[in-house]
Amino acid sequence: MLAAFAPHAQPPGPAGPAEPADLTLTLINEGGADYVVMQRLLGVIQHFFPDAQGGFDPLREIMRIEANGKRIEVYARRALINIDGRQAGTARPLLIREGRVLVPEPTVLHLLEELRIDVTQDEPTPQPAAPAGPSIPTGLLGPQATPIPTPIPTPPSEPTPPLTEPDPTPIATPQPDTPPEPAVAVMPSLPRTQSPIAEPSTQLELQPPPSLTGSLGLSWSQLADLAHRELPRRILLTCDQPLEEAARRAAERIEQRLIGAVCRVMVIAPAMRTHSTTISDIESWRPQLAIDLTALPADQNAESTPLAVWVVSSALWPDEERHPGGGDPAASRYRAHEFHSLALGSLLRAELARQYSQSPINYELAPSYLLRRVDAPSTALLMPVPDGLLDADRFDTLARALADAVAGYSAGMEQVRF
């Protein structure tokens, strides 16, 4: 277990600490070393700093955290941690195991210390059967965090007489240098054999675009972070007018399948996809997931016309790390969601391939002006439309593919959110 006291920089609020179950940390032993799943650590940090941001960058294999005025990077390829530009070595790097990001226990303690979250590590102690008044509970983190037999009745080898009431002595006393006023978060450790995050079924397997194959491994377990803890409920479908009917049918299907979801259809006038008023209208609604349907002229005499799924990625703008958006802050909104956009694009491509088995489906990175400015996981579908029209059957086929992709994204995030 781990006892984490409220940070010094943040005075206690009127609300008490979160329930212990919400702050449970699981120690996983790999190769003789103990690790904590990244999402569990992020949940603890956000408990104390609600505005914290953090997650894993699969392309660079870096865990990033911004909290309490600090910018932290922890690496998977090197035993290195970077805090506000100061680099320091670590005992071992992050470990990627079965798609999960595991943070070494010493690194966890280092991060919490840097964020001014007090941590105590003690031997495990039994808890009284009944509450002992207003005493402050504590927790422990360590390999010895296993259930302790109750002290009643006393084992024969113990000379201590039986107790008539819960003995307060086993409760850990706060250290002298611990501030008395902060609240305490209790984090009991679960058995190492328990896997806290289950990977979704193989039918939701994620594939990056071909241009990123070999350089990016995308996994659902990496996608739950401080910006994507809840399921998307505000879903936006932007479209050209010829695809409006398909978008509206998809919206109906999405709202039927996802309880509580609100799906908006926004028709984009010709030549307005890159206009600032379009971007402002999208941002004012604050979508949590977005798909842009773009109609392309199609040769009706051709046997098959490829459909295309577009996603945007920082792989297209390697210098943007130093100059985000080229001076336009809105141009880099996608960054917080780029890997979630890849997941959405992967599912959309898979569903289109299933619904349009005779048509080739291109899945690629593209410098889409609109997608770069949407502050949500987003992808675009480029749909050939012969003579500017689709028949009713094709409307339904496209609507099913869109709804299935959104439902698949929601199902994948449901299984890994924390």
C-alpha cells in the first residue's frame, strides 16, 4: 500500500479524499522488480491535481506528466527522467509489457516526491475491526503488502494476553515531519497476480497507418490517460451535403447504441472546411469524438474507387515540437489526441473494409487542416460519390460502418479507462 498525503502546494478543500478503491495501486513484479501501471499512477496524481495532464506517447515511447507546475518525462528506451529540463538517471526505464506501460516503483516514488506528495513506506500493519475514532488511515507500498492475520485470537506462540478491544498500537503513527493537516489517500496494494487493465478482444485490435508500421505499436492499454478517462458522449459528424443523409442515419444509430451519447451532424458548405468560422463552430460545441465525411467525385464507370481514411500525426511535423502549430495554437490541438485519433481511424478502416468488401480502403496520414484543429480524437473519411449522390442502400452501409467504428472505440476505452 501507499500512503500519499495531500500536496503542500494545494490546501485541503471542502471535499474529503477519494474512496480508497479509486486510488488503488497494483504492484506487478517483472524480472524481480516492482512496477505500477501508468494509469493507476496518473489517477493518483489527478486526485491531488485535478488540472493535471499526462499520458504515454507511443511514437517516442515517453510518459509525459504536467502537474503542480512541473513538466515531467519518463523514458522507455533509456533509464532517464526529465523534470523541467533537468535530466537524471533512474534504476530502470519504463517497461512496455502486453501493451501496458509499467512504471518502476522507485520512479513512482521519485515522481510523487517531485510533485510534493508525501509518501511513507512502512511494514504492513493490521487494521482494527472497527473505526478507531478520527485517527488518520495510512497505507503502504512494498513487496510485503500481504494480508495479515487478525491478532484475535492470539496464536499459542504469542505470550501476549488476548485483547478485549482493538489495539490501537498497530496503526502507523504519522512521522514527526509529516504535516498534520493534509488529508491522506489510502492505497492498498492488490496481489501481484491480478491484472488491473484488461486488453479488449482481438476484434478491436488497433493498427497504425502503413507509414507508421514498425515505428509505432498501438495498444488500447496505452490510451487511457488524464485527457481520456471518460467515454466520449459528445460526438460530431461533419460532412459535405451529399453525405448528410448518411451522417444523420449514423447519428441515429450511434445514439441508439451508446447510452447517453449526443451526436451532432454539421453540414459544411463548399469551400468552408478550412474557414475559421467552421473551426469556431466546432470548438463551441466541444465534441469528444469527431469524424469528417468528405465527398469526392467518382468515376461511375470504374470497377472500384478507393475510399480513404485520414488521420493526422506529429510524424508529419517533426519540428513542431519546438514550434507548435507554426505560430497558430489551434493548429496543434490534435496533439493531445493524436494516438486516440489513430485508434478511431483504425476502427473506421476495419469497419469500412467489412462493409465495402469490394472496394479498396486507403488508411494514411494526411495534413488535414480541419483535423489538426479539432480538440478531440478525430479522423476523416473521403467517400467517392458518383454524380454527387448515393442511393439508400449505400447510405445505410456507410451509416453502419460509422456507427460500428464509434461503438468500437467506446468499447475499447470502456475496458481500459481508470
